[in-house]
Amino acid sequence: MNATIAKLALQALLGRRRFFLLLAFPVLLIGLVALVTALLDGEAAYEVLPNLGYPLVLPLVAILAASSVLGPEVDDGSIVYLLSKPVNRYGVAISKWVVALGATLVAGALPILVAALITGDSTRATALFVGAVVAGTAYSALFLAISAVTRHAVIASLMFVLIWESLLGNLFSGIAWLSIGQWGLRIGHEISSALPDPANLGYAIVASLLVTVVGAWFAGDRLRSFSLTGDE
Amino acid sequence: MSTLVLDSASRWFGNVVAVNDVSLSIGPGVTGLLGPNGAGKTTLMAMMSGFLAPSAGHVTLDGRPVWRNTETYRQIGLVPERELSFGYLTGRQFVRANADLHRLPDAAAATERILEVVDMVEPAGRRLDTYSKGMRQRVKIAAALVHDPAVLLLDEPFNGVDPRQRMHLMDLLRRLGDEGRTVLFSSHILEEVERLARHIEVVVSGRHAASGDFGAIRRLMTDRPVQYAVQSSDNRTLASVLMAHESVRAVSLRGEHLDVQVGDLGSFAVDLPGLARQHDVTLFELSPSDESLESVFAYLVAR
């Protein structure tokens, strides 16, 4: 962990226009849930969360956060200014991940908790929040690793979320074993049975941890081999 | 005192060879890396600064490889050609962040000291995106120098910098070289390199074409056959006179023009006006037909 890198990453996150997009997601989610609660009732409004908030808003926020802290610098090569220093590359990756994670939790997991509390049942809300924290942690590490590998990180990450987790995950229940979102739900299920039980608990915990650790490590390893190819 | 050594270093991208079997050693003082655009200077710089693995051969700093070796950055200061994308920071914040990344014991003092060296104390409170090209370049150099490195690598540091700022930068680099640092900068402009560098390495098409002090390189570049097109009041007379001159290798008539191939540029240039006057020939036009730097480089490679 390197405080200077984390500070710069935070400045990069807050200093860009994407930040407002990051801000718009939680505002819209909470607004929508509050509106449906007011018009219909809490139960109807809750449906927004497992169908929209958790499977879409949370990973989208994680994508935005992870790609903002690393993507642009890798794309335009200006990360050499940070890497031409005797700084441990894994430290750089972890610092950036911590910032991305913080943003994901604040703009992704926390609004889910707030929205779920609006709909009533606080146990269910806590369960969904715990699931969102777990999934947000793994998502941000995975998307950071993707940002370190490809210039098309946002597209690749979106495909993972929209096609793999959402589309195929709805068609084939087996994908739950390879879906970060489902692992989070499984862990939240321990708190409230309002959440589904798609996989084995031990497996969900280990898999989430593994994706997080391997994702951060891999991002660091890619940074160790960061190559500057000329414009020539 | 540090020495950067390339030992038969090559780098290819797919089937394009960017750097081909280059061996050179760069020691203290200012060295210029000269070559036309696309010659592989940036690739060489990237390999020397540990941002590109050589496909073959070795790149070492004082005997230790630079690739995937983060510790080398204690000795290296790098000024990349890339633009700064930290526009939201002030000059001082940016240099300070570099000092912090090096974990300097007194980062604040080091920042102020180096801002003074590059003469950027006054604008250091402004955001980077308000700076002129020359100011950004100086802030980049400050950031690269803040930890007092033995080696300074600069990729095309004078690109887009106005002449006055260029003078400042050159004075600064010269001073750093005189202090015993190993300073290497790349450029595609001969005049820039020969004004600043004592030692010059020339690369062309990824190959190491020539190496030596400024005088030797200059001689190589001027003592090459040059083609001139001459127009005069009496081309035929001038042709016979020129053919007798020892520096002239070939003369041919081409319409209104006389094509002259010259072996020794110096004596030809000095003697031509006298010869013309002696034989009552008026010179209307004298133009070198292949004076472009590329043809100079091509000659060096073919040599």
C-alpha cells in the first residue's frame, strides 16, 4: 500500500467527468426505489434491487471505479511517471484497488443498503449489503486486473457483467458457480433467506477471496512488465 | 558515476525489427542519441529505462539488468516523451508526488530545491494544464531529478519547445553532465545534438550507425559524397573546370543544370566561387539535391 499512489488515484477518480456518472448511479437507484415505495409499496420496490441494483448498478460502478483509477494512465502511457520509481508494483496495484474498492462500496454497496432500508425489512437489507460488499470487493479486483491488461477494459468488463453474469447466468443456473454476483448473494443468504442460495457457502467465500487476491496480484504483475511502446 | 550498457540488444514487435543488435555504453557526461524519426530511438530509450524487455541481448545499469528491476529507478531519472496527464495537479504537487514516491527523507525541501534548479519556483503553484510546453518539459525534468539520480534519460526533450526555453534546457542538461551525471537525450535534429552533446550515438533503421565525439560525427556527415545542382552562365566551361578539381567525382549536364557529385564538401564549397570567377563564369544557382538528414543517415548506414 502506497499512500502517494492512493492519493493520486483518488485525485484521478474525483478529477474526471466520469465521477459524475459514478455519482448518478446511486442517486438514480435510491430515487427509483423511493419512488416505487411511495407509489406502490416496499415489497414491489425491493424487486428493483435484486433485478437492477445488485446485478447491474453495483458492477457498473465497480467498472467505472476500477477503470478510472488505472485505465487512462495505462492507455496514454502516463503511468510511466508513477512506475519510473522504486515502488513495489504490487503496492501500486493494491493502492489503486483500495481506491476503486472504496468508490465501489460508497457509490455501489452503500446505496443498495440505503435503498433496501427504504423498502422495509432491515435484515434483508443487511443481507443484501453484505452480499454487495463481498461482490464489490471481488468485482473491483477483477476489473482492475482487466484494466491492467487491455485498452478495451470497459468493454471486456461490461461483457463479463452483461453477457456472462446477467444473460447467460439467467439461462443456465450452473453459471452461478462462476459468477461473482451469485457468490455475494450466497454469502448474504446466511443472514436472510430472502436472498437465493445458488451455490455452496464455503465455495462462495473461497472463490470471492481467490478472485480478489489473484486479481490484485495479477494487476501488480502486469505493472511490473509494463511496456512503453513508442508512437513511432 | 553510472554506466548504462546495451549488449547486442535487439527488440522486435511481431516481425518488425525496431532495434537490431545494438551494443553501446553510455557513461558520465551528456550523450546525444541521434536518428531520424522511426529509427528506434524511443524503443531504445524504453529498453534503457526498463519499460521494454529486450527480445535478445542485455541492457544493464552498472552490471544489473533494468527490466523488471524496480530498484534501478533509485539511480535513473526518466523524462518520457509522453505528455503529463496529471493536469489537475499543480507543478509543485506533481514534483512533490515524485519525491514522495521515492520516499525522500525531506520531500518538501527536495521539491523546492529542484524547482529552483529548473527555474520553476514562481509558476509551481499553477495547475499543469495551464503550462506552456517548455514549462511542462521543465517540470518533467524536475520530477525526474528530484531524487538526485546518477542517470538522466530524456526522450526528445526539445520537441515543441520554443528556442529561448530550449537554450535554458540545454544549459541545464550541460550543467548536469558537468556534475558527472550520465545524461542521455534523444533527438532527430543534428544541430540540437551537436550543440549539447560531447558524445553522439547515431541510430538509423534500428541499427547503431555511428558513434563518437561531435567532431568525428560531423566529419562523417560532411565528408560524404554530396550531389549539387548548379546553374551558371556557361555550364560547359564550368563542367570542365570542376572536373579538374580534386573534390569533384562526377559532372553531368542535365538541361539547364549541371549535376556535380562532390567527395569532399569542405574544399569544394571554399574553392567553387574562386574557380568560377577565374574562368569568367557567373553562378546563378547552387543547391544541394540530397541534403536532407535522412540521406545523411542513409549514407552512414551504407558506409
